[in-house]
Amino acid sequence: MAKNTICVWYDKDAEAAARFYAATFPDSAVGAVIRAPGDYPDGKQGDVLVVEFTVAGVACIGLNGGPTFKHTEAFSFQIATDDQEETDRYWNAIVGNGGQESECGWCKDKWGVSWQITPRVLSEALAAGGGQAKRAFDAMMTMRKIDIAAIEAARRG
């Protein structure tokens, strides 16, 4: 286990979520699946309790903690993409697997975890500052999934 690990709380589907992430994103994998050694408030002995996994190289654990806590946009995974095909692939995988679209490159998976599918060209435009950043930002504000061609056109003015 890594020294610093992100813990993501799930109701009961941590293993399914981890397997979806591993199948969707490169440099992702499912590690140990740890089962409860005894009964607990939201489960019983033998239920999957913790799943160790990585998402795009980031160490995580999924904790099947029950329905008490819900995901919010206060936590999200941000995936940098290199082109429209990669942006579309990740966006469509998340939304097409029971997730939902949001705005400005954000979407949620079917477990309620938020994702930012962010083309590098958008990040570069915003970091450039000035008029090109403002134009790219204004274009982004009208989008759900990011349209790279529209961001590039806005950046050029």
C-alpha cells in the first residue's frame, strides 16, 4: 500500500467501480480485495469491505461503508486528455455506463464520483492568461463535454 492513498467511500460497489476504472483508464488496476472479517453496521462477514486500486497511476482504496455519506463535486478525479478522441472515449465510458453529464468537462460515474475530463489544450489556454484565456474560458462555460476544436478557435480569437 502506498504511503498516501485516496480513500473513496462507496455504498456497496467499490469492487465494481474499481474494475470499471481499471478497464477504462490506462495505468489503472485492481489490487487486493479485502473482505470483512466480521459483521458490521452495513454488511456482514465475507462482504467486500476494501478494494485497493489505482486510477491513472494514483493509489486509491474503495471502502464499502454503506449509504451514510454521499459523493459531491468537492472531490473529483481530473483526467488530462491529449485529443478529442481520448476526451470522447473517457467521457462516453463514464456517461455511457450509467453516469451523467455535468458542465465544463465534468461528469459523474454511476456511483456518484465526479470526474473532470480536461483536454490539455484547455489547461494550456487558461494558463496562458490574457485574452486567449478569457475566450477559452467563455467557450468552456457553454460546454458539457469539452470540444477541443472550439477551445482552440476561441483561443485564437
